[in-house]
Amino acid sequence: MDDDFFSEVAEPIPFGGLDSTDPLAFKVYEPDRLVLGKRMEDHLRIAVCLWHSFNWPGSDVFGSGTFDRPWLDPRLDPMIAARAKLDAAFEFVTKLGVRFFCFHDRDIAPEGRTFAETRANLDAMIDHAETHMARTGVKLLWGTANLFSHPRYAAGAATNPDPEVFAYAAAQVKAMLEATHRLGGANYVLWGGREGYETLLNTDLAREEAQLARFLAMVAEHKHRIGFKGMLLIEPKPQEPTKHQYDYDCATVHGFLARHGLAGEYRVNIEANHATLAGHSFHHEVAYAVATGIFGSIDANRGDYQNGWDTDQFPNSVDELALALYEILRAGGLTTGGFNFDAKLRRQSMGRTDLFHAHIGGIDTLARALLVAGGMIERGALERLREERYAGWAGDLGRSILSGEVLLEMLAGRVATGEIDPHPVSGRQELLENIVNQEIWAADRPARDEKAAGR
Ligand code: XLS
Ligand code: NI
Ligand code: NI
């Protein structure tokens, strides 16, 4: 397996524009294009994920792998296969022309017969990744440890009833946190794969919560000990693989962090489809995280509204992403976070170039959503209407209530005399929705139209 696994693709994918008929060109994504004074590439910080795209053969519960991934052949020597996989991944990332990648320890290095062997495998592959990163300039958006695939983690990692499993997970996270640090990773992610329960009949909720809190405190302590400056991120998910996961959604994670004195240490990595599985919109999860100061990064994908599982499809809805991006831009944009494609091809997408089509479409969707969100910020109509809605709180009454100067009794007195007598006002939802749609329809239009529209 040489350098040319994706030989049908010229490098890197060019910008073709909306009129391009080349399926292997970006229609919207132009890394250098400025949106609100910042380059698209710097706004989006796009990353390729190694698990679905390089470490998954296209299997499902009813059938085996369908994809052309020669390095996943079980007859190969695991370390030779691991090198070939990483080589192909770097070829892909550079041909796609994005700046970041993300991976679990097990995506790049196979488990050995002993922990020492597993460590040695990881160290060797981290060396290999370091060489590729130096050669290509590709950076690590985040690293994470796979604490859910091996049978030892069947009953959870930190929340396992057996403290030896907790200890094993701790050793694994220590190794991967250090590897992430070594590669200059911008973040470290903890998705609570099997931190949850299958049945309450064998589960001690209070004990498992205490274990998880202790684990996360130890990880934060180690981060500071080794001087890792990246952000620690928890990725909420309501269920799957367990029936109920403890990191259900952003609000649950936020409450958990506050309860255990960890609020300053962790932020969230929000996955679009996990939001919908939790019964929220992606927009809601992003807005909630921004409002509570825990927003970190994004796993960009989508679910299927007829299915109740994590279908991890590549994003293709500008409407949905634009609202999430609007919240992110309002909050000042991404800092250490980015948009990674925790998304997988459909099982029938067996061609090598399908991986390009999936990423190109996802990136163009993000880019278009960024233009829409940038437009909404620039024109400021939504913000003005939102501010107007709360204007009363800037007045004497609002300020005196929030400052704690007035008591229930005093307010009751003013209401009783008729001095305070509120009248309902319109929430103007349809108007707001029209403004959003206008922005979606208008993004990218020539400047002269803008003048004509008098905006
Ligand atoms: C699974 C999660 C997983 C995390 C990384 O649903 O999305 O892929 O992003 O462990
Ligand atoms: Ni997921
Ligand atoms: Ni994810």
C-alpha cells in the first residue's frame, strides 16, 4: 500500500464555485474567503475523523464490511496494517485540504496482548503520526481514548462496578492524554461510551456518579500536571450503546460538572445527532452550552428523523447548521474547538471517492451555513429584535429586581396599586423565521442586490 490509495483524486480539492460541474471541487468552501473579517478555514477548523472513515469496514449488525479498506484485513500484521491506515488517512486529509484530524487511541494503534504492548504500539504510531504531521502541517483537533470497544469495558469504564476496570481506563486515558499533548492537540475529548446503565436492577446510580466524578477530576489533575494547555471536552449523548447514558445532554453535563466542582475544567463537544437523540435541536444544545459558558467543539453530522439511533450521516442541512453557527458566532466563534466529521458513509458507498464526496458535501454545507450565520450577525436584525424583547430589564424595574433590592412584598404592593400592569406583546416568531429564511435564500448574492433591497 503506497502513497496513492486515493489515486483518482488530484490534490488538493480545488474551489470550483456554485457553477462548477466537477463533483470533486468545493462549491462554497473557500479557505481564504473572509466572513466577518476572519478566514473561513479559521472559522470552521474542519477535521477528518479516523474511526468511521478509516477504521470501520462498513459493517452493520446484519452484515459484514463492504468498504475497500485493505488495512482492515485481519490477516495482516496489526502494526503494518496500522501504518498503512495512517498513511492513507494522511493522504486523504491532505488531498481534501483540511487542517485537522481526530482519533481514538485504538483507531491508530492496535491493542496488544498486555498493557505494555498496547502502550508500545501506541507510542510507535504516535511517532508515525508526528512524522506525517510535520510533513503535511496537519494538526490534531483532539485525541480520545476508546473506553467502550474492548469487552473489559462492557459494564463501563469509570462507572464500572469493578475498580480494576476503573484503574485500567485511567491508565489508558493517561497514555492517550499524554500522546495528545505530545502531538500538540488542541483538545482532549471524553465521550462516555458505556458510562451509563443497561438495567437499574444491577446499578447503583449514586456510586457510579461518584466514580465518574472522581475519574474526571483525576484526568483534569493529570492535564495540569503534564502542562497540557488544550481544552478537556465531554461529549454528551443520551443513549446508545447503553440504554441510558449519564452524559445525557449539555444541561445534564453542566449540572454534573457544577455538582462536582469541575465546571472550570471541562467544556462540551456537541454532536449534532446526539442532540436530536436527546430530544433537542442541535441549535438548542449549542445555545445552551454558549449560555452556560461550556461550549467547546462540534461533532458535525446528522441523524435521520425517522430513526432513533446514531446514523452519523454527513451534514447536509444548511438551515439547521446555520442556526447553530449563528449561536457560535454570537459567542465570538470557536477558540480551541472545531468542526469534525464524526460521520460515516452509508454502507453501499463503497467507492474510494465516496469518502471525498461525503466530506466535500459536508464542508460546503458548513461553509454555506457560515455565510448565512455571518449575514445574520452582520445585519443584526435578529439581535435587535431579541434585545428589544428584553428592553424592560434594562429599566428601573428590571434592574431593581435582578440586583436583589426589591422583595416579593414590595413588588406585590406595586402590582396591587395598579402601578404595575403588564400587557402581553408579540414574540414575533414568524417574522424572525422569515428573517432567517431571507438570509438563507440571500447568502452569496451580489452586493448590488443588497443595496437595492435597502438593507
Ligand atoms: C459516538 C460518539 C463517538 C465520539 C468519540 O456516538 O460520537 O464517536 O465522538 O468517542
Ligand atoms: Ni455519535
Ligand atoms: Ni461523536
